[in-house]
Amino acid sequence: MLKTAIIGAGKIFDSHLKAIAQLDRLKAVAVADVQGEKAQEAGRRYGLHSYTDYRVMLEKEKPDLVIVALPHWLHKEAAIDCARAGAHMLIEKPMALTVGECDEMIGAARQHRVQLMVGLTQHYIRENRVAKQIVKQGDLGKLVMINDTRHQLYNVESRPEWFFHKAQAGGGILTNLGAHSIDKIQWLLDSPIRKVKAHLSYHVGRGDIEGSGALFLETENHIPATVVQSGYEGVPVNETQLIFTKGMLRLATGKSLWISDQGRYREVEMPEAQDPFKLQLMELIDVIDGVRPLESSGEYAKSINAVLEGIYRSSETGTEIEIFKTMTR
Ligand SMILES: NC(=O)c1ccc[n+]([C@@H]2O[C@H](COP(=O)([O-])OP(=O)(O)OC[C@H]3O[C@@H](n4cnc5c(N)ncnc54)[C@H](O)[C@@H]3O)[C@@H](O)[C@H]2O)c1
């Protein structure tokens, strides 16, 4: 049984707790949140010890595994503290604010011989998994491009304030939701993004983050991809098109997958849905047990930060940016 603790009792907390409850190997023991009431309420709901200082929690509870669900600017410090406390960890995405921070986290995990996994939920969503299988099988011919579109009103009342400040969040919609798109493209193609040209806009009217972005990307295996995201008003969209020489896939992550069939889209039959938060913890348990290698590793997640850095630099300079090699899988 792995004693599991959670740092951060915010929006994503319940998803992790529900996943832990489905796994015999994990036992949730404690939660820490600087907002005392939130920590106590979460603790009461799930029968956990609650703390306002996560360092005290690490010291007293000595957890085997910690889930870090904090604002992005706090990921690095928390990861290093967990590593020092000898705890394996699942860090929420994006891994940290910069590639440099990712390196420090990876170094700490190595030094203290603990596993560091990043919560890249795209890998565990069934429509994505089936799409990846189809790409691998090659029945649709050669993949020639990917087109990823996401629109979601970003400046909503319920979004905590830190998300609107670059120093705390790292960026806006591209850092938060774009991280999922970058991951999805790299993972579907099994190839890291090597070039990026980006044009961002800044009209959110709150904080200092970008509100939209148009990106032109190229993977190491020379597949071009476009990512278009807007957090302004409009109609929500979350769709990825994969275009091959002999057909197309239309992927609505978490909803459906369609494949072209004689000039029309036909819905692809899906296996039974499984909780992605549960599947990612199952991977981590197997990795701790030495049964399989870690897919959503710090090294891999760092490559997403490298692309994010490239996006902001490209938009600032108006130039195409080459992403250096960060993936050492
Ligand atoms: N995988 C996904 O699909 C997904 C979805 C939502 C959020 N996330 C990620 O999860 C993380 C958390 O996001 P959220 O929406 O839950 O944010 P949130 O703001 O709702 O929650 C963060 C919590 O951390 C607490 N906190 C702040 N500083 C702290 C400290 N020093 N010690 C202890 N607690 C502290 C806050 O009080 C807050 O309750 C982010 O990295 C976010 O990008 C991932």
C-alpha cells in the first residue's frame, strides 16, 4: 500500500481523489493547502489529515507518493521538497515555468532516487489512444499534417486569479490548454516538435497573459501541424484533424473519433471509457514496481516546456524558433 498525499485542494483535487479511491495499491492519507478552510473541507470529505504547510505534511506523514496540484510557479519547489522527502510524485501539467526549472526537478528526483511523473492526461483518454493506434497501423497512408483547434472562453469568474499572471502561470491559454495540444501532437506522432512560428494576441483585459495564438509547428519527422486557440468569446471547439494521403481522422478528445469513409466521416467504435486520472496513476504504480518504463516522464514533459518557450519567443521576435533537443527517451 502506497501512502499518498496531495498538495493543493483546488479544482483538480477531486479528480485525483476519485482516481485514488479506485486503486487498491494507493491510500490517500493527507492533503495540504495554504487556504486552511479548503484543506480542512477536503480532508473532511475524504477522511484525510489536513495541513496548511505541505512541508509539515511531508515531515509528519512520510508519504510514499505525493500528487502536486499547485499553481504552475510552485511546481518546481514542491517537486524538489518531495524528492528530498523521498516521495515519488505526480506533478500536474505543465511541469514547471521553464526548461531550466524542469531540469532542476529531474535532477532532484534522480538524486533522491524517486519517480517523477507529469500528469499528461491526453495519453490516457480513449479517443486519443484509438487515434494513436490508427496512426501506427498506417492504414490511412502517410500522415501529411495535423490541425488542432481549441476555443474556450478563458476569462471566466471561476478561474483563479493566478492563471492570469505570467509570473505565476507561465502564460495564458497556450500554456494551460496549449500544453495539452503540444503533448497530443508529439505523442500521437511519437516525434518531438522541432520548429515553431507563433503569433499571439493580448486582449484578455485581466492580468498580462495572451488570449489567443496561431502556431505553425514542425515535428522531428517533418510533419507540419497548426494549432489555433482562442480564449475570447465565441463557440467552444476542441478538435484535432489528422490528414493522411488515403483518408482523414477527426478527433474530439473525450467525446468521439471519426474516420473518413468514402467521402464522409464515420464514427469509430470505442472501447469502454476508463478514468484517465486512474490510468495515469496505474502507470506510476507500475513504474514504482519496476514493471514498465515511465512514459509521461520529466524528460518528456520538459519537451513541452521547450516548445512553450519557443512559442513566446517566436511571437516576441516574429521569427521561427528551432527547439533544441530535450527529449532523451
Ligand atoms: N490534467 C488536467 O486536465 C488538468 C485540469 C485542471 C488543472 N490542471 C492543473 O492542475 C494544477 C492545479 O490547477 P487547479 O485548477 O486545481 O488550480 P487551483 O487554483 O484551483 O488550485 C490550486 C490550489 O493550490 C493551493 N495553494 C497555493 N499555494 C500553495 C502552497 N504553497 N501550498 C499548498 N497549497 C497551495 C491554492 O490555495 C489552491 O487551492 C495546475 O498545474 C493545472 O494546470 C490539470
